[in-house]
Amino acid sequence: MRRKSMGRGLAIGIAFGAALGVTMHNIAVGITIGVALGIAFGGVYDRKNRK
């Protein structure tokens, strides 16, 4: 995975995780879930744009 895609995924994941954490009233869990989903999203985005 390229660093640029990983960075984009992390940025989106942290933002999504913070919003999720606020709704769940537990920011730490939300950011943890968001980072994991962000890295997964970055990998998918990278594979999709390599073609």
C-alpha cells in the first residue's frame, strides 16, 4: 500500500472514529474503530486506483 493512500485512509478513519465515538459516548473506542476502518479503506482505495 502506498503511503499516500494510507494517510488518506487514516485521516478519514480518525474523523469518522471521532464522530462515532461522540455518538457512542466513548471517544477512545470510536477512534480505535475508525483507524482500523480507515486503514482498510485506504487499502481498498489503493487497489482500486492502481488499475
